[in-house]
Amino acid sequence: MSLARAIETGDLTQLPSRRDEDWHWTDLRGLIREMPAVSPEAFPRPGDDRWEAFADMVVGVTNGRGPTDLDVEAGEARFVVWRFLAASGASAHTSEFWVELGEGAELTLVESYEGFEPDYVRQISVNFSLADGARVERIVVCSDQASGVTVSTADVTLSPGANFAQTVITSGARRQRIETRVVHPGGGASARLDGVYMLADQRHADITTVVTHGGPHGTTDQLTKGVVRDQGRGVFQGRIVVRPGADKTDARMGHHALVLSDRAEVDAKPELEIFADDVACAHGNTVGALDEDALFYAEQRGIPADAARAMLTDAFVGEVVDRIEHEGARAVVRAWVAERLR
């Protein structure tokens, strides 16, 4: 079952529902009562030009239509912005894309999910293949409409010595799920899967990851942080699987969330499935409010209460933003986060 299949066939029984364990908190069948018409062709819209200072290519995919392949040759280094635009209201589309890196290639990829009209439904699938020694830093920035539905899935296949680093930044939607699945060979390969969700009103965001270690000497590092207020709902599901023979795996996962109102909700499910010996694996999960002692300390030094809360919240999610490796991209994301927190 998948949203893509439901869009293609119009069969709502293909939608994942709360009966599916991995979709329990992001029920689409109970939400979508009628599938909208297929999205028409549309013109691109202007985007955030702050990325253009660093990008050597900006690719637009409007209502699912646009270039589907991105190849980075061996030894090449590129910075690409891929804009996924929902430009028509009350419509649905699905599309699939492929990103392939040769040996020693490097790619900084910004995936910008943007919505301009209400009530759209979309699924975007991206397939990554990294050859030996290739490096990807993927930054996913989600600026959906409050009434939009977006599902983004990424399937990542690593080769030995490859490095895949990801940061998801989102302010949610009516329903939104950003899912990443990594096939990890070990052999010195590494994966970093980070995320920040900042939800207000009735927005929903689901960050789901699955990393499967199949060979020895691999590393995975995850850090996700969320801030939820009003009636927002944040979902984090992280699963790390260590297969038999994947000895010397080093895998760590952390999820931490701030709940800033009584009606906000956070659901978290970090999981480790270990079938190998001699591994170093751990996970942590915390959900709570702002530290009252820290707030009191700031207010005693003349900082107004609202400013103190904003300062502490910014520092809380800033730990994730600071892990972005590209300096220019890190600055743009930091500004984007600050705008949403205000």
C-alpha cells in the first residue's frame, strides 16, 4: 500500500492507514476521503534565491513534471537545488527520481518541497546510489501549505567508503511524512540522518528512518529534535537494523522534543534490532517542556519571557542545524529556522 499507488489508480484502499504499524500515527486512509484530480501542467513559481549563491544548478519539478535523473561523475563536485513545487490546488501527483554518484564524487543537494495552493496531495520518491568513496549531503527543506499532503521517500544504497549525510527541516502540513531508507554495507561507509520539526496550529510532520547494516565496520549517527505547539503533532520513527555478520557497527540515535502547549502531541518510536556481536549501538528519547530554571535564569538577567523562550528554543534546535557541513547551506537553514520559530 502506498500513496503513490492510490494516486495512480484512484483506489483509496491502497492508502496506508492506522492499521499499518509503520503508519499508525500518520493515517492517510482516514484523512483522504476522495482523491483529487491529477495535477495539470503548470508554470514554476519564484523560489528562495538565497540558495542561488551556492548552487551550480537549480532544477524545478512542477506538479511532478521535470528532469528525473541527476548524475555526478567520478571525482566531480556539485551543489544542486531540486525544487519540488505543488503549484495547483485540489490536485494530486506522484513522481520518481534517481541520483547516482560515481567513485569519489561529491554532491550537496537541497530538496525544497514547496506548496503554493491549498489541498494538494503528492508523493515524491528519490533513489540514491553512491559508489565507493562518494559523498552526499542532502538537505530537505519542507515548506508545505497547511492544507497540503506530502509524502517523500528516499531509498539510499551505499557502497563501501561512501558517506551519506542528511538534514530534514520541516514546518509540517495537514499530513506530511519524510521517510528515508538506507542500505548500509559497512566497509567504512557512514550515514548521518538528522532532522528538525517545528509545528504549530494543526500541522503534522512524520520523520521516519530505517537503516539496515549488512556488513561490518559501518557507522550511523542520528539526531532529531522537534518543537510542537498549539495542536501540532510530531512523529519520529527511527529503526536501525544490524544484520548477522555486521560486526563492529557503531550506530547511535537520539530524538528529543519540546512540547509547548497542552494540546500538542509527540509520538516517538526509536528501535534497535541487533543480530550481530561486538557492536556499539544506543538510542535515546526525551519529550518535555522548556527548562523552567533556564527560563528563570534568563528573566533574572532582564530578558523578557517571550524572548527567553525563543532564545532557548533556537538553541535547542540549533544543535542539529550546526551539524550541516556546508557553511553557506547551514546559514540559510539557520535563517529559515529562525523565521519559523518567530
